[in-house]
Amino acid sequence: MLFPYLLRRMRRRKKMCIIVGLASLMAGILVYGFHLGVVSMTDQIENVLDNSEVTCAVTNLTGTQVDGLMLPDWASNLFRETTAESVHIPTTSFLDYVDNIKMKFSMEADCLNCNVNVFGVTSIFADRSISLQEQSIEWFSGFDDSVFESDANACIISDDLYSLFQQSGNSKLELTVKARDNNNLTSTIPLDVAGILHGKSASVYCPWETASKVCLDLNKNLSVDCISATIIDNRKIEEFKEKCANIYFAEVDPRGVPQPWEASPIYESYPFALEIYDKTMNETIATLKSGMLIFNICQIVIVILTLCMGFIVATLSIRHRQRELALQNVLGCSKLNIFSEIFTEYVAVSFTCLAIGVAALALISKVSPPWFYIAAVSAAGCLGTVAGALPLILNKDILLMTKTE
Amino acid sequence: MIYIKQLLRKPLKTLLGILIILLASAMLCVSLSQYVSFFRTRASVESKYTTIALPTNKYKIEQSVDEQGHPVVIYSDSQPIEVQQFLSSLCVNLPQEIQSEEHHELISAFCKNIDSLNWAEFYNESAYTGEGDGTTVISENPYTCALIVFKADDISEPYPYAAPAIDFPENTASDGNMAVDITGTVISAYMLHKGFDDPAGYTIRLTVHGETADSLAKIGLNKNDIYIAYGNDYADCNWELKKQIGLITKGAYERCSWDNIIMLSQEEIDSLPVNSPEEMAKNGATEKEIAIYNDSESEKEIYLNQSKLDMIESCSLTVECSPSLMAGAFDGYVEQFDMTTGSMISIPCKDFNDMYARASIEKLSGSVEDFMANDENELWRQAADAIEINNHSFPVIATDNLMSVAPFGLQDAFIAEGRTFTEQEYDDGAKVCLISETLANRSGLGVGDEITMRFYEEDYNSPWNLLSTKSANPEAAFYSVYKGFSSDETAFKIIGLYRQKQEWSEGAYAFTPNTIFVPKKSAVGQTAENDSGIFYSLLLKNGTADKVDDYLAKNGYGGLLAYYDQGYSYISENLNEFFSTSVKMLLVGIIGWCIFLAVFLFMYPAQQKTEAERLWRLGAPKDFVSGYYISTNIWIVLIGIILGGTASFIFLQTILQNFSEQAGITLDIAQAPILIFAISVLQFVLIIGMIFLTARKVVRRLYNQTGE
């Protein structure tokens, strides 16, 4: 009974209903729209976290040297699979947090009657002087960068050595490595030549596994030039710092003063830092977050606007209908009943339109609605109406209002 | 006023109208502002990624065959001409992909409040490979100027000397040129760069160059006398030998001790295979090895001859008494290239010597201070000033885009503190700079501090100038007293400190931590540049590397460029999605605005037909009726738009700013007030236009009925 009655009354106030309805519809669409913006931004941030390549590298204390560090071999073991025989097994494996490890060490060897530098690398990108000039390697058929990730007996050699190798007519390049502290102790490695390295001289680059095995057999230890890696999960950078990096390495300090960190076996004899190059990613995320903040604030503004709208509509509505309301009051309708009537009208129109707007966008976007802000918009509308209708409740005699006017 | 009174007669209707316009206006302003903000956020993200392309060595390598038929690889210092031309044409041929061809320029600056870093002090084995060529090698120049006070222990007889002349080798052998070698003991080094070890007590080997034996005799060189000498090629031979020892094996430099030298007996010397005449001839050696340096830890050895042993605790300096001699004078004239006219000019030796006159060597009877204070020793005071300038001079790279400087693009160098240059600073040539963290620490400087810089150009005609065309590790030029400074002392604000992953390196894209970066327009004076290394790069629009590579392959230059996008390719798709969301939001705002506007037009102008008809009946002219429409609505529209614009402005400027500051981030909403104003004006014009159209339609209908 009440609903048809309400509809009949509302039909007489079409303009007011259109305004309230449209305002509610727009509030619903906007709040939802901004929510979609927030959802989208959050997705972008997640994508950036997923897709950004953050690297870390062992450096000197000032962060200004990443190569030629002469790290002990067990430092490199932190970044390798450990076995029961490993000299040091970290409490938390570094490999849980990093992959794509790039390490390099060097040793000397004799080859084709020359003294050559042999580099053991886990990836060609471990040597900055080569990787910066990508075109400086001429690969032979069947070989590529992946050779360094294997334990193949293969190598790339500088072009001066390649000339000598061609002249020798050998099918394999034989490297004779001498032990550091005993020249009589030698080991020979036969290697396939996988490519030519332009722009270097007397240099041989081998897979880490192949070269390090020989070096360890002869010298029992390695002196590692550089270590760098890629963070697996960018969300766990802080955890990586806390559980792994801070235990063994210092934070980079421009003054070169070691910052306090837990007792580190490396620090006792080799003070080094581990720097994580996440600045670009962090700046990107900060920028996206600032964009997200705009949407959040926009949602709050919509709530405030709805509150104002409710207030203005209710105020105007009461002033517009003063005579009618006074008549109703004279005929015995209580002020509360009159207020309820106005309030119900407002709620019926605004909630219906809000629901239409929200439902439409929910269907289009298939994203869960922002229930909190929808509730806030609804509450703000109601609160605004109540505030706007306060004179009605507070005035003793509605008829008096009309007289005064 | 009558129209305002009319409006006030129906306050409810007026207020409703204002409310509708206010909401429409606020909706449009907010949605457009968020779009602009979104757009700028994306631009800001994009600006954090720079895609650069660097020429590779591929076309610098030439495979050849020597006389014996052996394959030989020849490396060229620069790209072949056709490659250079092709690179230059890329900007024109690929305007959508290539943003710019970036040339970074070098100039020198004297900064009295910064202490320069000397390679001799910061040397590390990882940087020194011994393979660095002249284009990338790290040098101690121009910090090698010194005034050395020494006691002459031994003086050689004058001997003929051929002065080096780079441009005119045919002029070099001049029979008149003579030299004297002096061996002495350093008493003190006056104004020597702090990076060198104090040479007091060292043996000094001085070579004095003069025009004739007579001119050398005039100096009055005597054994056991004390002299003061000025030169710009001071070399710490002790350190040079340590560097050579360091090449034996890793860590040998740090462990180096002269106690590890074992002198060989005559028998041992003679029995050494390297000392056999055949081996010496093969190696081109002129001296026999007489000692062994033994690195006890690695058990590696290196043979040393007398010349090497002489380097221990010794230094060297060359004293030039005649500028024209140094410049390769021939037949009484010095040939010089005139940069202004682009032609060669001949300068008489006397004039040239006056132009470039400088202190050389003189007997010292009292203290250095007294000597310098003597009125007759103006040239020496000039030399002291030049040393002071050189010791505080720095290579300055003037750039229009810091991130396109190779190490920054490769992320081998990055801003550790502060910020990089803004577009405005590049455009204005703002007096701002970036220095290395190490340099800042050494001089106790930080972001926000000011340094004073005085630029000076390389004096290509100076006989003391060491011409170099370095593509990496550029150094400041030697200050030329003759040429002077190219600018006044100017304060530059430090806006950022950069850090390099490998600070000292002989790589193809390296620069030393002495390097200062400034916006190109802020550098005053003639700059130098190079077509490779850190001086040249192509700045690509993000995400276009593949297209450029395809174009190169199509033109037969595959592999000419190597691309570095700092990880942009990983996030580019995200950014596109991100942008589409903003567009959707804008559409919602525009649709909302249209709906509110339609409601307004429906409720106001469209409802004024009765009044219009009344006016028409009373005989009002057409324009008056149209004017009535506009006049009655203009105030509602104006007040609504002003309130809407103000609300948006307050929202964006105050609330948003406060929120963002609380969140610790900076939102780029600098354009919001202008944008809101522009939108408000546009809205006003549009709405009034629509009201006018509605009025015109009504008026036309009414007046057509009567055929007026």
C-alpha cells in the first residue's frame, strides 16, 4: 500500500526525483569507477613487482667497485648450491631469494706457448667489459651464451689466441694451469673453442664449473672477482636483506664506514657490502601509488559531495513543500511521519539509482564493488537528508513557518 | 540587476540550477584533472626509464690476412665513415623511434673548493688491466704539475734532443735542441697534488730541454746545488713500478714490498735465459735483468733490470726551457692552427716564447717562500697559480640528457642522493651540477651545497698541452696561462650525487669520479667531443628498440647498435593498461557532465517557453527574447561553474596535496589550477551556447508563426 502511495506522491515531484536519482546514479558510477582505478593501479604495482628485474651485487663498502674484489671462494658458495662438504652453509640459502647468478674468477694458464688469463664465468654477463659490447663475441655454430651455464669443456678465446690456435691445427685448445703455490703441480684442460672474442687479448673464457673445478683441485680455493644476481621475488627484498644479506655483508655507506650488522665471518677478514639496485622499481611503484592515492581521494570526495547533495536536496525539498507539509501537519500528521515520508522518498529514489549504477558497472567490469564506499555514499546521502530536514523536526509548528514566510 | 531579482524570486529553482551546474562542473574538472594527473603519472614513470642505443665495435673490426697468410684482426679507433653517416641519418629516417642523437661535450673547470681525486691514490687492480688504449686509459693529468726543490747529485753533459711535434713530425729533429739529465734528491715538493706520495727523500730524474747547449749552460747547473724546477709531467716512478708488480698476480699490488727484491749475482745474471743475446734481441731488450721480485704469497716472480730498480723511491720531471722548442719550431717559426680562421699561421719563435713563457729551473739559495716572493720571479708565481688551478680542475661533461650518457643509461652509474637535471634546467642552462659521491665525501660537500666553477678551454696551441682524443675517462685539460679562463667564477648548486658501480675502470664507457655533469647550456667556452664512448649515444623512445634493430638489419647494419632500456620492456604493457583505466574514468566524467547538463537544459531554458511567449505577445523583439533566455540563466551557470571550479581547485590543491604529503609522496598537480580555469571557461561558453541555441529555436518558432 505504501509503495504505490509513495510513487503517486513522487510523480508530483519529478524534478526533485530526477535530481536525486541522477546524483545517486552518478555517485555510484563514480565511486565504482574510482574503485576500478584503484584496482587497476594495484594490479599495475603487482605487475611491476613481478616484472621488474632487480639485481644485487657484492661491492666494496662504498658501493663503487663490483669487480676485482678478491672474495673468498666460500662467498661465492653463498650464491651456489651447497653440499654437506661445503665450507660454509648459510642458515638461509641465498638461492631462495636470488637466481641468474653472475660470477667471475680468474686464473693464469699456459696455452699455445703463451701465458693467458683464464676466466671462469657463470654467464657472459659476469664480465662487464664483454657484455657492454654485445657484438664482440663471434659464436661458432652450435654454441651460444648458454655454454657458460653448463659444465661443458668449451671456451671462447680472444682473436690473437684464435690465430695461434688456427696455426696450431689442433682440434682442441689445451690449457695448462699451474697451482698458485706450487709450479710443479699442473692440470691440463682440453677445451672446444666455441667462439672468438674480439677486442681482448690473451684471454680465455670458460664455464664456471669447468674452470673452478680445476682451480679448486690445484689450489683448494678460489678468489672470486665479482658476484651479482637477480632477485627472484621483488616482494621479498627486505626479507632477503634481513635473513641473508645483512648476516654476511654490510650496507653500502658512501663514507666507507661499515654499518653495524650481525657478526659476519666475511666481514672479519673481507669487509664487503651487498647493494640491491631497486631504486628504479621503487620509484616506479611510488609513482603508481601516488596515482592510486588520487583515486582513493576521489572516492572520499564523492562521499562528501553526496552528503552535500543530500543536505541541499532535503533543505530545498522542505522549503518547496512548506505549505503542503504544514497542511499535512494541521490534518494530524506528526512531524516524525512527515520526516519519514521525505526520508523514504529520498532513500527509495537514491538507493534505486545507486544500485542501478553499481550493478551496471559490476556487470561491465566484473570486479567486486567497493562495498565500503557504496555504504559510505548511501550513509552520506541519508545523513545529508537528515541534516537538511532538521528544521522540520526542530520547528515546533510547521504552520508557523508558512506564516512567517 | 532586474534579472538577479527575478532569480531571487524563485530561490529554490535558482539554487537547484546552481547545484546541477556545480555538480556537472566539479565532475568534469575532477575527472579531467585525474586524467591529466594520470597522464603525467605515466609520463613520470616513463621518464624513469631511458632507452639508449650505443654503437658496438662490430664495424670497427676488420678481418685481414698478413703477409704470411695468417688471419689478422685490425681494430679502428672510430667507426668507418659510412657507419658514421648512417648513424647521423638515423634521426631523420626514424623520427618516430629515435628521440635524439646525443652528443655530450667536455670542458674543464677550476673549482677551488673541491679536492680532486688522483688515480695514484685510488688505484685498484681491477681497473688497471694494462690493456687500456689511449682512448680509455685513466691518467693522472692534469694533477701532474709540480714545483720540486732538489739537490743535484749528478748532471750529464748536454746531448742533442729531438722535440716531439705531433702535427709536424718532419720538423722534430732539430740539431740545435739540447737536453741535460739531472739526478738529484728531492728536498720538498711544493704544491704537489695530495694524491701522490710525498717524494721528499726520493731520487729525482730530471730532464731539462733547451734550445742550445749555451742556453742550458746559462742555467748554471752544478752538482750539490739546490734547485727549484717546474714541470707538468711529474711521475711517481715508485708507484709506476708497483703497478707493474701488480700485474704479476691478484693482490700483488697491495702486498708489494721492496724487501721482496732479490739481487742476482753475476753468475745468475749471465745464466738467465732472458739475458741471452738471442732472447734479448727477440724481446727488444737493451738491459739485462739483474734482480727478481718475488711475490711470496703467489710464489710468482718478475725480473727487474737496472732501469726498473731505479724506479724504486724515485720520481721524474721534465723541464722545458723553450716553449717554441716544445711546439716543434722549425726555421725560426712555430706553425699553429688558427681555430678562428681554420688555417695555419706561422709565429716567430720569439713571439711564441713570449706567449707561452713559463718557469723552468733555477738555483735556489733561500727558502721557497722567499724565492716566490721575489719580484723578479713573476713567472714562478704564475706557475704556482697554474699548479693550484690544475690541482683543482675537473673534467666537466655538459649534457642535454644525463640518462643518455652511456654509464647512466646502462645503470652502471646512478643518482645515489638528490636528483638529476630537470627539463627546465637543461633549457635554461641552470647553474646546477652533479658530482660523484666520493668527490663530495672527500670535500665535505653534499646535496644543496654550492661549488664555484670557472671554465677554461683546452689550449690546442699550447706546447704544454697533451693532445688526446679520449672517448672514455676524459680528464681536465692543462690550464693555459696564455689563454686564461673562458668564464667568470660561477656558483653551481649540487643537486645530486652519483655513484658508479665500478668507479675506476678502463672500460669503453667509463668516466672517473672527478667528472662533474652540468646542463649543456650552462657551460661557457669551447667544448670538445668525440663520436664514441661516453660522448655519443642515441636516445630512443621507450619500446622502439626492436623497430630500430629491424631497420638496421634491413640496411645491412645489423648489430651496429646495442640497446639498453633499463627494464622498460618488462613494464611497458602494464603502463598501457594503466593508461586505459584513466581514459575510462575520463569518459565517465564526461558522460556525467553531459547528463547533468541535459538535466539543466531540460529544467531551465526548456521551461522558459511561457515567459518567451509572454514577451512575444507583448511585442518584444527577437533579440530581447533571446537575451532574456541568456540573462536569466547566465547567473546560474556562472555561479555554478565558479563554485564547481573552486571546489575542484580546493580539492586538488589542498586536500590532495595534504593527503599526498602525509603519504610521503609528491603528486604532480602543478597544472591543475590552469586546467580547471580552462575547463571552467570552456564549460561556460558551451552552456551559454546551448542556452542560446535553445532560445533561438523557441524564438524562431514563435516569430515564424507571425511571419516576422
